Amino acid sequence: MMETPVMFNSADGVSLEGLLARSSGSSGVIVNHPHSLYGGNMVNPVVEAITGVYADKGFTTLRFNFRGVGKSDGAFADGSGEQLDVSGAIEYLLGAGIERVHLVGYSFGARVLAGMAHLPPQVCLQLHVAPPVALMDYDSITHIGKLRHVIVGQDDDIAPPDTIRALIEGWNAEASCTVISGADHFFSRTMEEFKRVLAKLVDDVE
């Protein structure tokens, strides 16, 4: 996977730093990183793993730094500004000729996606990894129309599986939840299993 540094604008004109790997196909994925104020960025190991799995499946991949992170301009905006960043990333991929887009968010990146009610038709699904339901407010999230899959760790106290199982039907009754045995919020001991599970989910929707 050969990634090229790119710059593009958020929906409100903030300049954002990303890494793009083009494939010959028409499908692409945007990968969103964990919390900016806790060291989250586009080179996070889980973000890199997600990007690698999708690249192996023939997707064009785009991972990027939210506003205020790395070389991205602006400042942390408590999720609302970061949603504008995702919208800019979508427009960037569509402008590059991508016709079908997956949105994948890890931790805070998943919470950002959860609040995005209006997405273009080219976005065909969302996949959330370790949504931080024990750390961030999810009370306002009543439906996530394009959510198809959630992956969580069995030992994750930030994304507790029992809590997510109780919430997921309300988010989207069509969505599945995969719990990885022995995994914590960072999948540090179970990264290969995480990649295997993700690869199978991508295969199932292709």
C-alpha cells in the first residue's frame, strides 16, 4: 500500500492533512481517528490496521487528521467541527472519482460518525470500532441509518459490549455487533484477530 500525503478542505474550509492510497476500483474508505485531545491521530495503530485491511480488499483509502491535529489547521471542536472534516473528506474522495464510500470510525471517530444524519447517497455504510459509550454522550443518538457493523473488545471499559448490545438495535436494527474475546479498547493483544474480523465483514458487504 503506497500512501501519498494530501491536503484537502473540510466543509467549512479548514485545511486538513491526510494520507491517500489510490486503487483501480471505484470503492473507497475514510478512516477516522480517536480523540484529538488524548493523542489520537491518523497514525494510530488501529487506524493503520483498518486502513491496511481495506487496502488489501482493493479500496482506495483515506485517513486524515481532524482539525487541530498534526498539520491540520483549526482547533478541536467537540465533534461538531470534526463532522465537517468528515464531510470534506467525503467530497474529496467523490471528487477523485470514488463512487462508493465506507465510513469507519474508531473510538471518538465513531462518535463523530454517529452524529452525522445527512450523508450523500454514495456513502453506503458506516462501521464503528469501539464506540466510546462509557466516555462520551450518546443520549442524543437515536438512529444511525447507515450503520452496518460494530466491533468491540470483550474487555473494553470505554466501549462495554453489554452497553453497546443494549443500544445497537435503536441505532440500527440491521447492524451487527462482533465482540472480540480478550480485546481491550486498543486491541493491542488481539490485533491480528481484529484484522481478521474486519476483513470478513468487508467481504460480506462487497
